[in-house]
Amino acid sequence: MLQSSLVDPQKLNALAGDRAADQRLCKISYWLREAKRNGHQIEAVVDQAHGLPASSNPVRLAAQKKSLLDALQTLEDLGSLNEGGLANLRRGRATIIQQGKFEAQDCEVDHILPVAIVPELRNSLFNL
């Protein structure tokens, strides 16, 4: 099941480097896919993982939840949740796109808002 430590904003902020949260997003995507495969409602799984202290920002958590669900949907749409793709995601690695315009290319994580402009969002899951 998705561990709250993977989505904890404080732990994410403590990661070093501009791409540090990329591996975390891959791992989260793996665990959400497993939860879905096992019949769980992934929205509820994310909510449970977000069972953080009341001091957590609810707007940030809602944006993070949407981002996580969107990332999983994108991986599904690209056909990247096959056996090899899931093995990569579990290890925090990129998958290979299996269908569409970018078939056979790496499916990599990128920032929505560039780190050069908003460096404080470098490890925010809602910015990936």
C-alpha cells in the first residue's frame, strides 16, 4: 500500500537536488497501480496516505492528490504499466512509452513550473 512517507511534503522538501522527487513519483505511481489492481479506490488510498498532521496545507494536499492521479492516468494512456514498466516504477525509474506518438521513448518526469523560476517547488509532487 502507498506509504505516507512517500507523499509527506516535509520529507519531499528535505530531498536534495532538482530531480530528487522524480524517483518518488515513480514509486508512488507503482503503488497506486498496485492498489488499483487489488481493487482499492486509488483516491481513497491517496487520502489515507495524506493522513498527515492537521498543520498540513489542505490546498497543497488536494493539488498533490490531483497530480498523483493524473500521473497514473498518463502512464496508463501511454501503455507504460506493463510488466517491465511496473518493475522500473517500483525502483523509481522511468518507463518506456508503449503506444502513441512517442512510442519507444523514455517516459520521464518534468516540472510544470521550471525550477529556475520557482526553485522552492523543485520537490513538490504537484509540480511534476
